[in-house]
Amino acid sequence: MVDRETAAIVPLIDNDLVRVTRFDFTPGAQTGWHRHEYDYVITAITDLGMLLEEPGGNAREVDIPSGQAYQRKAGIEHNVINRGSENMSFIEVELKPQ
């Protein structure tokens, strides 16, 4: 196991509809392993060069240009790592069931 710095995780909104969180990573920083409770959307503030560690020892590289977004379903489990040499940031919006 690699000892990595943890990304700065800043809650912005948490109500009956959504949970909005900002994530700021220095190079090599990680979120830590987590499982997504809700469907979610990520919007890149900076270019994202991510390494996604997944269950079973799998890992994959994902690049998202600044200003772009992607969506995933609840239940995703992973550790997100900044694999780049620059800081990276994104906003995550989790969609709570109504």
C-alpha cells in the first residue's frame, strides 16, 4: 500500500436533493477508498489526470478536460488519485432519490 496525501474534501451543499462536494488534489493525492451511495456527476474545474483504483486490484487511467463532466451510477467503489504533476480539482454532485 502506497502512503499518499489525502485530497482536500470540502462540502458545499447537503440537503434533501443533492450533496455537492469540491475535491482538490495535489500531485499524488487520493480520495481514499469509498463507495458512492448515490448516482453522481463530476465536473472538472481543472484538467483531470486520474488513476482510478478499483476492486480486485484493477486500476485505470482517466483523463477529463477542464469544463467537462461525466456521470456514474450509485454503487461505484474506487480510490481516485491525481496521477499528474499539477494540482487538480473537480466538483461532485450526488443526486439523492426523491
